[in-house]
Amino acid sequence: MATVQKEPLPEHLTSRMTLTVRFCETDLMGIVHHANYLTYFEAGRVDWLHKRGISYDKWVEMGIHLPVVEAKLRYRKAARFDETLVVETTCAEVTRVTVRFSYRLVRGADVLCEGETLLACVGNELTPKRLPPEIAAVFRSPETV
């Protein structure tokens, strides 16, 4: 059976954000607690939107909410207090009602963690809602800021 090769995603769908590990994000060994990687992914996702001129608050005012409905993480190497890391955030897939982001947390050439989140579009009633075309277009756009 042949394996299907996925085409690489266009580079303009990836944004990079630098962060420094804070002491409060580490355990007694000075290693980043595993739950904080999701926080780093969220920061990367918000930064991804900001770099496209989007403030999530504006979408909330329009009755568009994007809760995380699925998350996957694969830990590769430990991050430690005061290290400078880069969160690479990529919009990997957009459907009529969902958006999938993939992430890589890197320190230099080392990949520390990889993961993805699936977000579902819901309205104020928290029921599934189709992504409006102008919002879906943002997820295919390059950085503008």
C-alpha cells in the first residue's frame, strides 16, 4: 500500500514568536511543567492572529468563538527556566467549522515539543457555526503586521 505524501504547507501560514521561560512555569527541577506547553501554544496562536491584524476580541463582539476541542502534544526534550524558545505556529487546516493549528516549540535547532489544536467555530449559544467567509480567509492569509 502506497503512503500518501502531504504537500508542505505554504510558509506564509507559519508565524514565529519568541518567549523566555519564566520561573513560575517550572517545577522544582527548573524544567517547564508539561501543562505550560499548551499555554505556549495558545500564546503562539494569539500572536499568529495579531500578525494578521486580528484581535480576537473583535470576533467575540461578532459572536464568533473558537474554543479548543482537541489538543495533542508530543514532548521531545525539556525546556528550562530562563531559556529563550521559539513557538512556530502554523494554520494547518480550515474547514467550514473548524481550524487546526500545528505547533513546534524549538530552542535553536532542538525541537522540544510538537503538537496541534483543533478549534471549532461556535456562536454565543455555544452551538457549531459556519466560519464566516471573511474570517475563514484570515486563516489562509500571510502576516500583515
